[in-house]
Amino acid sequence: MREIWNDITSALFLFYKYVTRGSKGTLILTIIVATLAFLEINIISGILSSAIDQVYLQTKASYVSNIVIQPGKDQWGNNEQYIKQVSQVKRRIESIPGIIAASSRYSCGAVIEYDPDKTGRETRSVSWPVESINPDEERRVSDIHIHLVAGEYLANADRDRIILGREISGGYGANLELQSLKGARVGDEIKVYYVNGIVRKYIIKGIYSTGFPLADMSIFVTENEMESVLNIHDRASKILIKTDESYPEEYYISMLRQAGLNTQDINPWISFIGIVIGLTQTFGIIKNILLLIGLMVSGVTIFIVIFIATTARKKQIGIMKAVGMKDEIVILSYVMLAFFYALLGICLGIILLELVFKPYFAANPLIFPIGKVPLTTNPAELILSIVSMLIVSLIAGFIPSWRIARQNIIKAIWG
Amino acid sequence: MINVKNLNKIYPGHIPVHALKDVSFDIPRGQFVAIMGPSGSGKSTLLHQLGLLDEPTSGQIFLDSIDVSKLSDRKRAAFRLRHLGYVFQEYALIPELNAIENVFLPLMLLGMKRREYIRVAGELMSHVGLAERLNHLVSELSGGEQQRVAIARALVNNSRILLADEPCANLDTENKGIVLKLLRKLCNEMGQTILMVTHEPEQREFADRVLWLRDGRLEKEELIDKESQKNALLNIYRTDISSDPDFLK
């Protein structure tokens, strides 16, 4: 044991001297490369993780909340069109602990027509479902009301007012030209042809932009207005449920089932972003590839530095062995050096990440098609990258030093 | 002290080189032996075998009655560390370490306490006349000073056998004198057994005995009388060492 301790302290002594008396330029350059590799791994994967998180957050905040209840099948197995006795159902839902609010919506297919100069020459139309909301209820399950970029949110009493998502209005940086009214503004009049033949004129009261295209492709009127269009009452096409997220959605779904919602179709938010799930899986693959590249860059750099250092000191290593130094001490001293390069690179990387890049991206988030994406780091991924880099550095330090240390002393000294 | 029996060393290759052929000799404790011979005669090869830096093809080497010719690599390293001192032709010091660190390195490897190895190394540095240069980096020392540091390092483990491979080859006349006189002094005053490879004939007069090698064989032996030694100390490589008060006190 004492011998092992003595070997470690001897290796530490040599390592300390390599660092303090070795080339400062090599030290700085190697640490810079290790830092860049660490940043490459964590910034890119942080942005991709952040983009994925952003999709999840925005889906819950602006699109479908946590859970969606839709009509199920009737006793004959036919698809129901509406959830009946919605007021009673909502009371039952909100009595479940952990459920914050429930908001019902009607949805009705329609063609929306917009004639900007009222001459009929430039009429634009889109075919898209119009949804209804109870504005007071809706405020508790979605954040659309805080994302208005023009005009105002709906009020319960509004009947001839409508609000549009950015992508439908076609302004405010909208990207999806095909489903857009190409520049409808607050105060403009639009005509809605519902599938049941009812035609209504509405004044655009507000335009919202959450930055999340799926959420920004909606058209809302009030619940009262839609009930008059459809000539029904106390029903809903869907109910959005907001939970306190103390448990996974599956837990609340089972509670809803226990509360008697057995015939309805109940799904968590994740079921509504099928297209995006594919994207997140792709992001995951890209992250792993970048992690591998980053590790290879840092590993190869450290390997080259240690390779050059040991090759240049071949004679010196031979002399140390001639004096009686064990191979293990020589190897350990260089492994410590490689570990030190990586550790300093990681520390510098963490400092830059936390003090420079994260604040910068928080102030200037990247604009992705799925919304604004800041830079966030996942602690588990951060730890994985740190541990991986340190392991790679140990290997990168070991191989070249082992190669030289096992050489014949005579060859090492005299070539 | 040193017994060499029928030592052979063959370097394998397309054309194997028989570098040492049945070399046998004994060296008693405290003798200063010069190994001489023309280039390629096997001088350095012999020293490498005695210094356990290489393994002989056949034959035996006994150092203090221990057969060291068949030791494992690990045991050879431990033996070198504890019992041998080696001075190389070039100033074989570690550039990242200063003078005293180079000297105490073997003691550190032996597990001696820090305070103790600094004291021992400091004393040896004084002994070789470098008390004022303890903390100088290798690059700040002259060739002669570096070789004296190397000698101090070779002695620091209290080794009885000092092996020196052309220790003066790269030194100027003054430093040659200093190093050779130091080796002679170590032999006289500390009872050090010294084997020194040299190709400069006048240097053999610092030794007690000369082993002449030719084509890998021990060709002849020569004893140096005390008068020649005294003459060498006084007249060969005359040096002005008055500026170095500790040296050869």
C-alpha cells in the first residue's frame, strides 16, 4: 500500500513539474481545444435539447394543455360528435386533486374568407376548423391570451369577434403561406362559412403569436357564438385539462377514468405532436453524433499532445527508467497530465457556458420553426459529457505514454 | 563485488552482432576501473549489461554476490534504484526539474521522507561543489555542472557501484578535470566502486585498473600505479577550482 502511495506521489510530482515547468503555449492551446470540444458538445446538444423541451412546453402551454378529452363511442360503437353535459363533466374533472382547470372547446369546419379592399378582386380564403373557447376558462389552461401581438383577447360576451393565430392571419412573421389570409389585420372583417351552412361575419379582435406553429394555426370565437352557430348547448368537441404536473399525465388519466369518464377518448399532450416526435428523435441522433465528434476531437487532441510530449521526452523517460523509475509512474504522470488538460478544459467550458453562452442565448434565443429556443443544459447530459471527456482523456494519455514507457531503455536513450 | 562470468551479448538482426564474447572478470570493492577500447569494441554494451539496462544473451553477472543476469524487468528496476548509480555520456537530466530535484528523484522513488531527501540531496550537491546551484534549472547549468549533478544523482541512493559511460565526452578540458577528479575522490574517500567507459587514453590514469576490449573480447588488463594516478591528478586537465571552495575539500 505504501509503495502504491509512493508511486502516486512520485507521479504527481512529475506531473506538477510538467505543468509548471513545461511549455505554457502547449498547455494553453490544449486546454483551449478541450474547452472548445466541451462547448461544441454542450452548446449544440443544449440547443437541440432546448428545442425539444420548447416543443413539449409550448404544446402544453399553448396548444393542448396536459390532457385532452374527446368524444368516445356511443353504445352502438359509433363515434360520438360531442361530449355531452359538459358542465357536469368539467365539475367532475376539476374535483380531482392535482387538476388545475378544464376548458371545453367546440370545433367546426369552415372556410374563412378575407377581402382586404372589399372589392372582391383580392379575396383570400382558407379552409380550417374554427374553435370556440370560453375565454375565462381558457385563460386557466392555455397561455394564448398572453401572446397577443395585436388587438385584444376575446371576452365572454363577444359574438361578432374572432381571434386568429399568426399563421392564419399571415402577418407577424408567419411562415405557412398556404394556410394564411396573407395579411389580415385587427379590425378587418372576415366571413366564415361553417360546414353546416351558417355564414357569419366577424371583426378580427386580436392576433396572437406563441411562436409555436401548431398553436398559431387556430381560429377562435366565443363559446356562446359557436353554440348559436351549431344550435347546441352544454356540449363540447374536446376538453383541455391543465394539471399541476406533480404526477405524469397517465396518473391523471387513470383518475379521470376512475371518476367515471369511461366512454371518452382521453389522451396526454404527447399524442398530439406526432410529427414533432420524429423531429425530436432526429435531434437525439444528432446530439449523439455531436457528442461522439466532440469526444473524438478532444481525445485525439490530447492524444497528439501526449504523444508528442512522450516522443520528445523519449530519452528522458529512458533515463528515468534507468534510474529505477517504474513504468507505471511514467505512465501515471502522463495520464494525470492528460486528465488535467481535460479537467481544465471542462472547467473553463462550464464557466463560459454558464457565464457567457447561456446568458447570451437567454437574451438572444435562436428562432426555430418550432419557436424561440434558448440554451439550456440538462444536468444528466452535462455530467455524461464531463465523464465521457475525462474517460477519453485518460485513454488518450495512457496509450502514448504506455507505448513509450514499455520501450527498451537502451533504445529510448540512444534511439 | 562485481563478478562477470562468460558474458555474451548478441544483437539479433539480419546479420547478428556478437557484441560481447565470453567476457569474464572480477572487480573488488572500491576499485576504479576504466573500460577502454576502439569504437565497436563492446565498451558501452558491457556497461549496459552491468548497469542492468540490458539483458545478456548468456553468462552471469554477480553484483554483491547476487546473480542479476536473470532478474525480471521489475526486479532489475528495483535493483538499479537501490544499488546502482549510472552517469550517462550526455547530461542526462530531466529538464523540467531543477538541480536538486534531479538529485533527490531516486530517493523520492525509494519512498524517503521529503525533509530527509532534500537534506541528503543538498549535502551531495555541496559535495560535488554545486551548493549554490541547488534551485537552478538544468538549462541554467553548464555542461560540467550538469554532469556533476548527474554524478550526485548517481550517488544519492548510497550506491556502492557507479557506472559512468564516457562521462567527459561532451565536456571542455576544465570540466573534464573536475569530473574525473571527483570520481577519483569518490573512490578514494567513499570507497565507491567505479566503472568508467572512456576512449581518451589519458583518462585511464585516473583509474586503478584498465580493462581493454577489442571486438567484444577482453583483450588485456592494465594496472595503473599510484605515481601515474598522482601525476594525472596534478597535471592532466589542470583546472582552476579555487572559485569553488567546497569542491574536493
